[in-house]
Amino acid sequence: MKKLVLFSICILIGLSVHAGRMVQSFNDAWYFSPLNSDNYSESLQMHQWEPVHIPHTWNTDAYTQRNYRRESSWYKKEFRLDAGQINNKHIYLKFDAINSLADIYLNDKLLTTHKGGYSAFTVDITHNIKENQTNLLAIRVNNENNNIPPLSGDFTIFGGIYRDVWLITTEKQHFTTTNHASDGVFITLPKVNEKEANVAICGTISNYTKKNNPLQLHIQILDKDGEVVSQSKQKIKTGEDRETIFEASAQITNPRLWSPDSPYLYKVKLTLTDNQGKDIKDELTLPLGIRWFSVDTNQGFRLNGKPLKLMGVCRHQDQAPLGIALSDEMHRRDMKLIKEMGANFVRLAHYQHNDAVLEACDRLGLLVWEEIPVVDIISTSTDFSDNAKSALREMIRQHYNHPSVIMWGYMNEAVIQVQYKVKKEERDHVYKKTVALAGELEKLLKEEDSSRLSAMAYHGNQIYNEIGLAGISDISGWNLYQGWYENDFNAFDRFVDEENRKYPERPLIISEFGAGSDKRIQSLNPQVFDFSMQWQQLYLEHYLPTIMKRPFIIGASEWNFIDFSSASRQESTPRINNKGLVYADRTPKDVYYYFQSFLRKDIPVLHLAINDWKKRILISDSETTIQPIKVYTNLQEATLFVNGQKVETQNINNYNAVWQVSLKEGKNHLRATGMYNDKMIEKHAEIEIEFKPVRLTKDNTENLNIGINAGSNCFFIDDKSGFCWLPDKEYTVGSWGYIGGNVFKKNPSRIGTTSEIKGTYNTPLFQTKRENPDAYRFDVPNGMYELQLLFSDLYNAPPREAYDLAKQTNEKPIHNQFNIYINEKIENKDFSPFAERGNNSAINKTYIVKVEDNNITVRLERLKGNSFINALKIRKL
């Protein structure tokens, strides 16, 4: 049985002022120019400079266009340092991240080039500073990612200086700042258990003097109350103008262990002084957490000797309209929301995250998988390999001392794009190179940090097993979406069971699972891939219990915590991947509370799941209508009241219950109650109902305004106007709806298309349609009406996306042409939506219709290919 046992004690660093060292923000008074030039002199002569504050990105365009700006831009900043600030000091600039390539110039000299958009780097500027004069700092930033990971990805590569910049001033003798922008100090536990922890400390001291006098290093370990639990002193012999490595050790008896339930942090205080212990050269105070863990396929993941299922989410780092230029408070807010949901685990996708994220995970008790952005496909060049190794080394060293980190990752779906971007005869070569690079990264990872697990994530394809990529890392992660891209929830169960049968020694984690949802799309009859809020709920309600009951699955991270920016995405919300448990503004979706109910045992959870659809426009001729009301809860049973009347008490199954209740038109008050530890828990909510008529009469058509979402099972709410387009329904006498035809499907198991529709913000309304209907008929009273017919030709679609994992038909272009008749009068002859606007483009045709025979009948006479319609709307004038 494969078993991995890892021991580690880690530290947390906050940038602050210490004796001998000053760290200050360098975010103000920057200027930005979008000039796409590599020429330093030409760029500095530009007069069009915009004042900006760091963090900053230029790619807000990624929220509105697929081909967002990926090229060079320039930043500059002027600053002065007086002699008192720099005499006998060493001066550094630390950049927390610049995406993706950065050329750093100071006073017309190129100091360094950093490749990699998610890790920090430090630049020694001591000998390039002008005293008491204006210094010019200029930076060329480029986000094209030529041989820099990621080459592509299902997320936006925002360009810019999007994390903090720091000015660091130290004494000439100090803890090194240039070891890949790490702390210069690394702490491990050679031995740890509940009774004792042996602490090993290794670090580097930089001596930029011509003196080799010994220094004194004083180390204290403090508990949470500031009491000293261990201390030691040692003399450090330093050479002239060079770096010196030191080692130290300490012991803690009966240590308080760090865990998600009790994230106890000690502090390590390192003080570097002269040999007499009087003159402080440098000082660091570093939080510290003690824990150990192991993993195998029989006992799963164990923390501090106890079993723990890793349950949580993946997290991207953007927020509209800011892109990835977020404040530390925004990062901390995300981690707090994840912890409050009940997660004990977070996968930081697909790159190294801000220090504030790791610090929050340490304090909150969130275990972390962090990874580098080798995503989709590799380049076989040496430059790419070197840049990937550099990213891995930087990530490990910079975040080595965080107790929250248990896994380092280095590849995600690394061959998913090969079949689309590599010629068939060259694919084997790329596969071999990918496997070779994975082996090199695995070796480097273990050389840098043998105390943690290595991890890799694969998309749901056996190619990873076939080429030998799966199994190289300690943990095999599978990104699985059965029941989303394809219509079979149980295919997930079969897949993981078969993987465990074939590879029983391989620890398995579900590194991604999720379904898209769009608040504008609601359904009483949800279907696979319809982007309704309800299908996302059904999907996740299947996955969580399925994962939890399989002991060989050590954990899972839902994809994704947020609705995040992915400029290449189309689907219902172009530019956004909408699989989040919270919206882009961090408002929780109702399904967030399913996770909270499922994961939290320490607090009562009782949530009326109506927030995503608080106002419902429904079809009914009665005074009331029957609607499902769902509650998410971790209570054993719950009682629902509607408008003050008790409906029913239900036992809770899978942390939810659904009542079919009678709701009136207007506002309805809901109350849910239940018992937790002998105390009554109750929650209140309000839902508003509006009716559209089924049968059309003089009494109910005076203000008639009905829209039909043709070929769709969903209600679609225009979030700009609030107008609701109703699900397609079949015509009956005296009513309205379609006669004949069929629902358009590009995939046999799901309706509509995923292609973006040009010329509209109501993309989903045009992504479905009814093909070849005999007619649509509205049995309205005589009078004047406005009729809108909406069209978009979805047949001649662009090539499919690699991230849509369903099997799709590659249909040949079809020339569709038909006549449009309204009450048997031809209104548009030889109409071809494709000829008029091209494929996947919105067309809205509006007619004023005088009704004299108590109906409006729209007939589409097919001439070539197919006739179709995407939506219809009728309004009484």
C-alpha cells in the first residue's frame, strides 16, 4: 500500500516595520501607458501617461471582448530617497506579481527581467539609486506569454502590475531577501507528535560589509499569549561581502496542534544583532503552526493522526470590474466566505495566489493545494521548461512556511488542447515531452520540499493513464463533469469506481466538479446544460454525497467558488465561467447553503432557497399556483409556513427538502423552522408571484405582454428590464404556443448551443430555438398588437471549445431560408437569417398587427434547410 507521511512546521510572514528593516508600500504615484513597444527610450518619450494606483490591470476589456489586449504596456514612477534613508543601508524593490513578463529599468538601466505572472520577485537597487535626486523607475509589462506558463487556459491572462509593490530598506547585514523573494528562512519539523515537536530552522544572512565580525542570532518561540516556550542564542560567523547559511533547532513539549478546527499559531521571533547583542541588525516575527499529515488509499487523508475528508472549492482571483487587481481585504473576504461555508480545503487555481490568501488560510484553518500554471498544453521549448521550473521553485520557497499548504501542484489538464493545436503526427512527441517535464517538475518539487504532497489534475479522459502521465505525482486529481457536459450523473460514480479498481494504490481527489448557472435562467423542469439555477443544484446534490461515501476519494474541490473571468468562454454569460457557488460580486447563490448545510456540524443552518428567484412570473389562470419551495438545512427536520399557515413538517434527506405549495399572486411570506440543540431556529423570506394568462380573453388581455423562450424549458429574465420570457409550450385552443416542430439540439442530450450570440446582451434567449414549427398561435381578442420575432442562425457554428467536454456533431453549413407569414399574409419573403446577419447573430423583427379574426398565427414556410424561431413576444397596444 502506497503511504506518504509528511512532517512540517510552517511560518506566516506579514510585511511590517522591524528594527533594522523598513518595509513600506510603493503603490502610489504610478503612471501607465498602453504603448506596445519594446523600446525603452521611445516609450519614455510618450506624452500619453495615465495616473494609476497599484494594484492595476489594463484588461478590463476582457469582460466585453473575446480577443482582449495581450501585448506590451509601460508603467513608470518617479521617487526620491535622501541620504539619511539610504546611507549604510541596502535597498530592494519587491514586486508581489506582474503578469506576465516584466523588464525592470531604474535610471535608464535594465536591472532584471522576470518571467512568470503569479510569483513575487525582488530587485536589489542599492547601487542604482541616486541620493537626493529624482529616480525614474520604468517597467515594461507583457502578457502574451511566449513560452511562459500558461500558454492558454480557461481563465483570463490579465496584464499589469496587479499586486503590491514594496520598498524594503535593511541594514547591510540582514536576513536575505533575494532567495527567490522568499523570507530567507525555512522551518521544518524533523519530528512531531502530540507530545513534542522538534523544530529545525535554516536560513541565510546577507553581509554587504567588509567586516567579518561574528553576529548573534536570538530565536524565541512564543505561544498565542506571548509567553516564551523555547529560546536559543548562537553566534554566526559571516564572511566579508557574502551570504552565510545558518541552522538552529528548538523543541516544544506538548505542542498545540494546527488544524481546520483549531488553527493555532505560535510565533517565531528571530533577532540578528552584533556580537554584543545590542545593535539590532534585522528582526523577523513569524507565526508558526504545527501539524503532520499522511495519506493512503485505505485510510484516506489524515491530519495529526485523525481522518479528515478534504472538502472545499477551487478559487480564482478576479472580480469584475477590477480584473485581478484586488485588495488584500478582498482576498481575505473570499477565504472567510469559504471557511464560513464549512470548507476545510481550497485549491488555489491555477497559479500561485496572493500572500494575503495564504495568510488567511493559515489563520482560518483552510488546507491548501497551490499550483503553478502549466495548463492545457506545454511548449516543447527549453525556455518553457525553464520558466515552469522557475515558477515552481518560486512558489515553494515563497509559500514554504505556510502551515495551510499540504500540496504543491504543477500541471492541470496538461494535454487537453493537444488534439486541437497539434498535428496528429506530432502528438506523440508532445505527449512524451509532457510526461518528461512532469517527471522533472516532480523531482524538483521533492528536492525543494519533501515534506508535502505533489499533485496533478487531469480532465476526464483516459489519455493520462495511456501516456503515463497519471501517477507521477503523489495525488491524482480528476476534473470530472458527468451530468453537466453529458446527461448522466451516475457516469461520475462509474468513472471513479473504475479508476479505483484499476489503480487501487493511487490516492485520488476530485480536483474539479461543477455546473454552470445563470440567475436569469430558471426552470421548473431543469435539464442538463440548460444553465438554470435548478440544474446546478441537482448536479451538486448528487456529487457531494457520492464523494463523501467513497473512502478512497480523499477529498474534492468544487469548480469554482466564484463566477470568474474567462474571456474565451461563450455559453450563457460570454466572458464569464458561471460555475460559481457565489456570484462575481460574492453574493452567495442558494446552492452555497447546500454546501454549508452539508459541511457544517457546529452551527445550525436553515436556508429558504429562493434568493436566486425571488420574483416569479408564471403561467396561471387561477388565483393561486403550485410552486416548489426548497430548504437547505443540517437540521433533522423542518417545518414550512406560507402566509402564516403551516404546510408540513418534513424529514430532511441529503440536507434539503422540497414542498409543493400554493402561492397567491403578489407577495407571499415564507417561514421555515426547526430544532437545533433543543432551540427553535427559524428563517423568514418573501417571494413575489405574477401571473400570465393561459387562456386569452378580453378580461385578461388589456395589458397583455407575453414572451416565449422558443425551444427552451426555461424562464429567461432580462436583467436589464425585468421582463420574463416564458418556457415554450404547446398550443391549445383558446391559449397560445407552438404547433409542431422540434427543439434544436447541437448535442443529442442537451438543448441549444453554447455559441456566443452577437448583437445582444440576452445571449441565452437566442441560444435555443424551435425548428420547423407548423406555426405559433395566439388566440387573442381582436385589436392592435405589437409582435416581435427573434432569430439567430445557430447551424453554422464556430469550432467547438476544448473546455466543452461533450461530444458534439460537426454539422456541415446549412443554408436556411423560409417565408414568414403572419395571419397568412407574407411579411418576409425568402428570409435567411444567415444571409442577413451571419451566423450566431441576433435579429429582432417587429410588426404591428391588426387582429380581426381573434388570433395571431405566425407560420414559417420552409424553402431551404430549416425554418426556425428563437423567441416571440406579443404585446397589446
